[in-house]
Amino acid sequence: MANEKAVLVVSANRPIPGREAEAMKLWMESGAWLDEQQKAGRFTRWDAFWLTPHGGTFNSAFICYGERTKLDEWRRTDDFEAWIFKATACLDNVAVVPGVNYSAGKETLDRRAKALGQ
């Protein structure tokens, strides 16, 4: 966990109406696939969550933790692209968002200040 300063969040709202079974299948298969990706060294760990009903448009996500370069490389693979194609076919409002975790906060804020000339 020493070098997992980056995160990659794949989030969605909810299943597209009529595609609930397909979405459930994708969610259930994604865990084993993410385990394989982790073993291949794409990231150090992952987690997922599904929020209780709240009326918002962000209801579920997979979060992968690791090194920024490895996560960026993984995002450009055919396997990752295929996973996202499957997700967008059955889930509403799919988003793929890279970011940093709390331990990288100071470094990130320092880069921001430098970029903005502060």
C-alpha cells in the first residue's frame, strides 16, 4: 500500500430500465475479473460499493487503488475498454474518473498551486 496514491473510480447511476439482469451479471462477474487484473499488477487493491436509495445519480462504484502510471496504462487496454463497453450497455451514467487518495493530497495541492502560479 506504500505507493497507492492514485485511484481509478468507475461509477454508475443504476441499471438502464430493462437491462437489470445484464447489469447484475456484470456486477457479479466484475469482482473475479478485477481480482485477475490485480494479480496481473494493474493495481494494488480494489473495492466496490452500492449506495442505499437516496434519489441521487451516483449509486455504485468500483474503486481501484495503485500507482498513477499503472492505472493510466490499464485504462488504455482493450480489456478495460471492453469492460466499460459492457457497463455502458446496461448501466446509466457510467463514469471513469482518475484521481488521488488522501495520502497524495499535499503533493496534489502543491502541483495545483504551482500550475496556478500561487
